[in-house]
Amino acid sequence: MKLTICLIEDDRRINNAAKKILKLNGYEVITISRMIDFTERLVHSKADVIVIDSDFTKDHLDEVIKEACTIVSKEFLLLLGREQRDNIPCITKPINYSKFLVSITEITRDCWSEKHGPFTFLVRENEVIYNNQTIKLTNKEFQILKIIASAKDYATRKDILNGIWGVGSAYETRTVDMHIKSLRRKLPDPNIIETRYGKGYCCRRPINLSKLK
């Protein structure tokens, strides 16, 4: 089951960048960009984490936070902008999307596990379960494996770079390759991560035995 992030933000560029990095990391994303339908959309969002742009909400920030707390508890809120409230984590602008993702990951550590492909991801512990074996990973290895395992077909190196370090990152593709190499060493079956030459990485799919008959 994917976790849902609700973005209360009217800046299309921020919404697009935030949605891209969150979806690459296996989250569902809902955006609310108009205050006129804020309450109705928030109630139906079924959000696990709510991100609030304080510049967008302006004088209504306290009301928006109060309304958001009817959906999730305060520890599952994140603010964007200059205003701070009640020790809620806050990211200033311009947004560093790598730090944004780290904040979302830290907030969701108290949420349940997620299943992607052959792996069960224990978000709180940076651990995965594979073939009934629990494997401890670094934060970056955990995120990379999650992007690969949740990809519909395969994840390109650019997908991984954008998903972890943000769009326009100065990091190079060999950074991804180094993390993949380290990740494979920790997995009981290193070949579960397949290289699609010239494309990227994917998880090996189980053989459909019915097609072999």
C-alpha cells in the first residue's frame, strides 16, 4: 500500500517538482491549489502526510493547520515557506528537493510497511524483507531499491538521481552505479536487481510458469 502525500500549494512549478520526486519514491500525491475547495478536497484526500505552503495559505495558516489536524496528527505535517508554527518541520524557499524528500521520509518513518515487487519495505527502520530475510540498508540504498522496485518497467539512472537528489542535481550517473553495487552486495540474491543496458535498472520478474506450458 502506497502512502499518500497531500500538497497544499498553488505554485505549479513546486507542485510539479514535488510530485515528480515523491512519485519516483513510491508515494501517491494529491495537490490542492485553490482555497475555495480546500476543505472538501482535504477531507477526501485520505492523506498520510500533509504539506502546507505558508505563503499560499497566508493569513489562514492557523485555520489550515487546524483543519489538517482533523485528518492527520501534527507529526505528519510539513510546512513550506517562511512561517513556522508549533514546532512543525519547515522547509524554506527556494526548496531543496533532496532535503524535502528527506523530511518526508523522516515523517513517514512512523507509518506502516510498503510492498513493492518482491520486497517489503520497513520505512521506519530502513530495512527490507526479501525471502523472509530482513536486510538493513543505508538511507540511500533503501531509497534506490524502492524506486527500482516500484517502477512499472525499469528505473533510469536519471530517475534515481532525480528521485533522491532532486531535479538538476550535480551528481553523476556513476554515483548511482556505486550505490547499486553496494546494494547488490547486501542482498542475498544480487541478481534480483537487473541491469537494462542503455536503459537503467529493474527488479527481476518471477517466471510465469503458465506461459511455459
